[in-house]
Amino acid sequence: MNVIVFGGCGFIGSHLVDALRSQGHNVCVFDRNYELFRLPLPDVEYVIGDFGNRGLVSSAVKDIDVVFHLISTTVPKTSNDDPAFDVSSNVIETLCLLDVCVREKVKKVVFVSSGGTVYGIPNTLPINEDHPTNPICSYGISKLAIEKYLFLFRRLHDLDFTVIRPSNPYGPRQNPKNIQGSVSVFLGNILEGHPITIWGDGSVSRDFVYIRDLIDGIVKAAFLKTEHRVFNIGSGVGTTLTNVLELIRVVTKSDPAVIHTGNRSFDVSELVLDTRLAQRELGWAPQTPFLQGLYETWNAMLDHEQYKKVGV
């Protein structure tokens, strides 16, 4: 198939591109910049530009069978700083993309949403796909709005789609200089000899899913036949930041300084996803224990010279 990955040069997108290539698909990537940790791949077509460039988006989708939408111009913290920008640059531009998909007769749209933010404060754990959605940050509201528009476009235009709600992904090629992705940020700080900053007392618990497992779930959801539209993809296990730090000490054989700061308004105390629907419908299950994933991520950092550059 001819597929395009919007955001294909990012952390999740680059691994998705690898999986799609390995299955023999013709892959196009749309992103603002080339990959941070690799040179452009010779068998991939790259369209470098802004998601808001509607003419460029329109031309990139021509003759495409499946659109993978991973682009987000914000993260939870920055989305609350400027909700208007969050909505205009994500929701509005996605609506324009969906219009193009209808016009170009795209067979399916696969949208990577957020299992970490669309649910808000959990009523029960683990959280299944039917849990109420009450986001407490603009990022989650925008993700949820896009999900709702996908349902609308299915009803109005028969545009097929699947929504993936991942938990907290981590693994090789995740930028340690970002303001989210605690595993890679912690490891990057250790690599450079910097202290680790933890929001709150470290009791916040998250569901960390290894990138290889997440990609397996995305690909299965994209191409397997199922009547379900929304899937949680996570490890199904909660790990506190304190425990993450303890395991990182084991993996890196180091004892970094730790700085504790105040809690963030958009954080929930505990989040674990129920993935039984994906297991039943897609034959998917997480395969990578957290400690193994930490070792693989750390070894990738040690092996890759770009991780050691101050500018990364």
C-alpha cells in the first residue's frame, strides 16, 4: 500500500516508518524536519514542511491509501500555556487534513491520540476505552476533539479510521532534550552528568510502554479487520517515578542527584491503561518488560554519538 506518516521523523513516527517499510509498504513522510538521529532513508519519500501548509498537505496525500496522523504541535504543558494555538494548529489543521483525505479517497486514517490525557482523573484503574473522557489539559481536549471529528467524518463521508490511545512510550531515538518523556530525559541527564528533576514527591505512577510494543499495536490496529475504532495501547502496569529512578540507577550504574519540584496542574496521580480490547481484537500484547526496555534505551544512547552532543 501507499502510506504516509504525518510526523514520521519524530520518535514514534520514525519507528512506525521502519515497521511499515519492513512490511513492504511504499512510505512517504511528512514532517517539519528530518530525523534527529538518522539520515534520510533512501527508500522513503520525504515532504518537509509545516502542517499548516495546506497546499503541501494536499499534494502529499495524493494517491495515498492509509494516512497515519502523529503530528502534534504541543505537549500537555505547552498546550495549557496557549490553548488557542493548540486548537488552531492541531484541531483545525487536522480538519483540513480530513477534508483532503475525503477528496483524495483515502482508504483509512490512523490517528495516534493520547491514553495519558484524554481520560483525565481516573474513576477506576486500569482505564478501559469506555472510561469517561474528561481531560484536564488542552492537549487532551484537542486529541479528544480530533477523535470525535473522525467519528463524524465516518458518518458523513464513510472515511474509515482507527484511534490509538498510547500510554507513556519510551525507547531508543526519543529525544532526551524534550520536556516530556521522563525515561529518556532522566537517562539523558545522567549521560551528561546533570541532576534529575522530578515533579512532586515521585509517587506519580505511569504506564510505560516500550516503543516496539506500541508500534506493533499501531500496525495491527491499522491493518487488521475489526469493528472497534479506539484502542488503548500500554503495558498495563503502573510504575512510580521513584521506582523508575531506582531501576535507572541499576541500569546506568550511577547515583544521580535528584531535585524535587512542585506538582504540575495537568498531572494525575496514577494512570494505567486496560489493554484487554487490543489483546482480544488485535491479538496484541506488550512483550517488553520495563527493565529490559530501560537497558535497550540506555545502550542505544551509549552507542549513538548524537546522544552525546550538547545540541541534541
